[in-house]
Amino acid sequence: MSCTGCCCDHAVLDRFHGSLQHEGTRHECFADLEAARLRVFKYIELFYNTERLHQTLGYPSPKPFEIACAPATAA
């Protein structure tokens, strides 16, 4: 985090929350907290990290990006 008032600090997190609301939950109402937690978990682990393309990474999804970069960073 940088100094107070720097809007760039929260840009990535705000983008994630927007994606979660629009793609992950579609503004649904859930029966209970456990149903909401399960939906968020599925969105992050099954879609956001494995399939969704990320501009900041050059358009791959995070898991394949980490796998491709792992040998380079281990050396």
C-alpha cells in the first residue's frame, strides 16, 4: 500500500469485487451464509483462477500463468 488517498491501491481489489458481483453471484439472494460461501468459492477456484483471462497477466488465467512461470522463478 502506498500513501493515503492513492486510488491505485484499491483498483485491483475493486475490479475483483465487481467481477464477483456480476459474474460470480449475478446479484442473487442466497438462502444462507453457507450457500453464499460455496458460490464464492466455486467462482474463485473453478472459474476466476482457472478460466477467466486476466489483462494484467497478458491474458492467460492465473493458474496456467503460475505453472508457466514456476520453472523460471525456481532457478
